[in-house]
Amino acid sequence: MDARILMIGVGYWACTAFHLAEYLYTPRPPVRAAACVVSTPDGGKRWEEYEDVVLDDRQFEDIGDRVERDLAVRRSRVGRAEVRLPSMHEPVDCAAEWMSMNRGR
């Protein structure tokens, strides 16, 4: 089964699937300290600290330009909104390749 990304009325700046590529583009992506509230077994809440990959969507439009140029992306309209329906696998791989060549520059 081929998962798909459905984007209705938005550009690639909103393509959160590209965040997956941030975990994949290098064996050791940059990380940062993070924290969130988690539920405890007794029904309470507490802060949990952890390390996570640094997420940065500022270049997602550039990555989207490459996806549009290099891959087959189904396009249509819903009302006045442009709709894109790419597969998930190929754009994420494309984004990971783009990041491996362009991040840190």
C-alpha cells in the first residue's frame, strides 16, 4: 500500500511529511533538548525531558520545488483550492536527499 500526502490549498511549506526526512537524511541528525507534559499511571501529569531531532521547515518550499520538478505529483482542485496528492515515500526520500546535500550550508 502506498501512503499519500494530501495537501489542500497549501504549499509545501506546510508539508509536515518532510519532517520525517529530518530524521532520515543523516545517520546523526542534529538534536536538541526538549520537554513535554506526559500523563502518569495515577492520572496525574508531569514534565518529561528528552532529546529530539532539530526540526526546521524554513526550506520546505525549496524541497517542494524539487519534488514538483522531479516527481509525478497528482494535482486537481477542490473548489478554489489547489490540491496536490503525491505519494509519501518518494517525496520524503527526495527531501532526505535534498537535506543531505543542503543542510548546514
